[in-house]
Amino acid sequence: MKQSKLYIPTLKQTPSDAEAVSHQLMLRAGYVRQVSAGVYSYLPLAWSVIRKLEDIIRKEMDKIDAAEMQMPAILPADLWKESGRYETYGDNLFKLKDRHEREFVLGPTHEETFTSVVKESLNSYKKLPLVLYQMQMKYRDEDRPRYGLLRGREFLMQDAYSFTANKDQLDVIFNQMEQAYRNIFDICGLNYRAIIGDAGAMGGTDSKEFSAIAKIGEDTIAYSDDSDYSANLEMAASKMDENLVEAKKEAKEVDTPDVHTISALAELLKVDASRIMKAVAYMADDEPVLVMIRGDYDVNDVKVKNYLGADFLREATADEVQNVFHSVPGFIGPKGMDDKVKVLYDSSLVGLMNFVVGINRADVHLFNANFDDIVSETPEFRDFRVIKEGETSPDGHGKIKFTRGIEIAHIFKLGTKFSKALGANFLDENGKSNPLIMGCYGIGISRLLSAIIEQHNDENGIIWPVKLAPYQIHVVPIKYNNDVQGKLSDEVVELLQNEGFDVLLDDRKERPGVKFADSDLIGLPIRITVGKKAGDGIVELKIRSTGETIEVNKDELVNSVKILLKNQ
């Protein structure tokens, strides 16, 4: 391919509004252009990478007998209302009407649609299991699109759906899909972790995320430094040191005027925050919930939401604390709390003695309190906290470390959430009707571009892994209009293309410095410079990832290129 015929609008300066390195480089190297906030056009180089990613995905899907198909992007709102997600998905859902006032959504994901399509014919255990997938643009009305392709309103995704007759079949496919995704990311040369994840709006039970390690990542990954334990911080657990056992003291009320924070309370009473029982009031699907936790920890909203099985969870307002919890903001506690309020206790409170806690009266706390001072029986403790770095891994091996990551894929065991809602049933071996058991699996293909570039770049530009590069080889003649250099350049291109290599020829009338800068910027694995020694049939090979250069004769070129690409 001649570079003069390929649209690669490179930029010398980094756009001021591009924060992520991948966003900066994709704009500078002419891979993408923004059309509107969170919506990008994929220019020829980017689209070439995407096609290669899709081919890698297809090959891995073929290995596990997953069949590719295509669903519409415009979906009837009735399907989403039937599943219950029309409201629970929130403002991220693009909603529209046609000329007949019929309601539709732009598909952010396709559980409902796949279930609806298969439910009429997938009616016997003899037809199960089945795995279907597609690669398609998805649409989510992000409030604050940012970081280029990492958080957009339109993005390319591979989404797969499994339909099984029993949990054993689901487990097999779940494990097969996990391995397929690992194979894909290994081929992509990614440094990633498979971590315990939150199912979120997808529903279901078991969930595993794949996260590419990157400073710009919006997710915090908690992992053990001495085992394979890793989880999204929203789901991460740890082992805590036990609370100190001590002699029980007599509780007393103390004045705490205008003290509304844990730090202020600790300072006033000269106690550590770990000796305070903190209360956080929530509304879960409009029902009041009070979460009690040790003062040096924060409540993990995701854990609370998952435990309650709630669709919506938010902190209660000051008015709700007063009118629903019948308490006072900053002084709330479980003692005497209304029976309609569900009170949850975090495991950080196990064995805690002689603590400070609010008693639902303004400017007063109970000092040296114990559980029998505030509740009639010992409560049930569960994990509702955000863990801390340095705590012991839940498997007992190693300490918890934190890193940042970009979510690149997610797999879920959905169970019967959607099949029950949409009436997708099959007859088992005994002729009994049962809901299909489902799994859902997705890779953010356009996100992968960003994740790969975040991990594969230097001060000069992108460094593509060989199997993903839009072209494997960049032939750069110093002067293409020079008869000798032009002739050798054409011969080199033909020679390499005949061997099956993807080759980009820089035939532009640009200065050598511009050509070399653009070559480094777009990041093809090998650059072949045709220059002053062209008359002797000698060219220079440069390895993009290391910067190493060697000179070779045209007759040795193919073997040299094969060796260099094989070693990358």
C-alpha cells in the first residue's frame, strides 16, 4: 500500500484535551478523529488493527464452537421493559422514538435480543448447549466521555451469549470462554489480570473481569503479592487483624457539639478512628438501610448493593435521615433505630469493644459502648468495606497490593435472569419445562486499541505487536523519485508482499526527518530505509521496539525480516 493513497493525518502537536497517552498517540498518529464527544471515526490504520483483532477473536471462538451472527443496533424498548432493565440501566441508555411514536433503544448490550431471538426454536435439551456471538458497535450515553476510546458513547464490542440446559454445561462454556479470552490477550501482548468482578446491571452470579494494567485505568485492582488472588476493588476482600480484646468498660454519654465527621470526633475524644462505630445511611430501592462499620474504613457501596440485591442504592439525604431514619445527620446509630430500617454490620466490627457510636441525638455520642449497650443480640457480620492496601490476602497468602487497570473484557454467569423474564424455556430429558441457563461474555474491541497502546509506546510514538500492526513493515525511501531508490523500494515491496507480509510504502515527497518521525509515530514493527546504498542493493532495517538497526542486502532481506519478526 502506498502511503500517499492512505489517509494518515498525523499531527506534530499533542491535542490539549487528550489526557491518556493512547488518546494522544491515536490522534497524533492519524488513527482516529473525534466526531462528537465520545464518538470517534476509525481511520484506515485503526480499522486495519481492528480487523486483525476481530480475526484473532474469530479464530479463538471457532475453537470452542461459538457461532458468529449479527443483531440490530436499534432495539424495541418493550424488550428492555420486559427484562426490567429499561429503568435500572439508568441515563446511560440511549432512548428514541420512530415516526409512529414507538419506543426504541440503541443497544448497549444484547442479552434481551439474543434471548428473544432464540427462545422459540431453542426449546429442547437436545439443542443445547449453544454459543452465539457478534462484533458490533454499542451505544451508551456516558455522562463524561473521556480518555478517547476508553470511555466513549459509541464503541466496538464482541459480545457472546451461551444457552445451556444445566449448570455443568454453563461451567464448561464459562471456563472455555475464559481460556479463549486469555489466548486472545496473550496474542495481543497484553499485561493483564483476570480478576473477580461485579456483575452490575448485567445481573447474574459469578463474574470475572479482564483488566489491562495501566496508570490511566479507571479501575483499581487489588491483588496478592504472593498468590494468584486478584479482584476489582469493588469486590475485593481481605483478612483483617482481630480487634483488641480488653476489659469491658462502662458506657457513658458524652457531649460532642457540632461534631459531624469521624476525624473531628476522634480528635475531640482523643480516640483512634478504629475505636469508632461509623454509621452510613442509604436508600436501597426506596427502602432505608443503615450500614455500621469501623471508623477507619469506608463502606463499599457495591458490596452492599449486591448483598441486598437492590437495583438502586444511594446515600440518604439529610432530610431522609431526619424523616425516614428519625435520626440526626452525624449522630446516627443502631440503638433504638426504627424496625423498618435494615441495619447491616461490617465484619470490621467483630470483637470491637469500648467503642464510640451515635445514639440518634444531636451533639451526643455513647462512649465506651459495647454491643449489648446498643442491640439486644449479637448481630450478623458481613463484608461491606473497602479493603486497604497492605492487608492480608483473603487466601492467607501474601499482602494486598493495588494497581490501576483498564477493563478490557468481562464474563458473567447470568443464570436464568433473562430467560425467566422473557419466557425462554426448554424441555429437559423428562419433558419438564425449564428456563434456559445463560452466560454472557464481552470484549471491548475498540478499548483494546487504547489498552495495547497504553502498554506499547515510547516518547516517539506507538510500538505495535507484530500480530496487530496495521502493516508489519514500513518501507521508507529517502527519495522515492530517485530512479535507483524508487526501483529498489518497489522491488523490496514486491518481494515482501509475495512472502505474505503487509507492507506500507512511504512514497510521499517529504523530507527524511518527517518520514522517520511519522514512521516511529505510527509504530510499525520494522522499518526498511532505502537510501544511499540502494545502488548496491543494501537497505537498513530498524526494529521499532528496540531501535536496533542492521544493514542487509536485498537477497538476504526476506530471511532477515522473518527472523526479526519471529523474535518479537
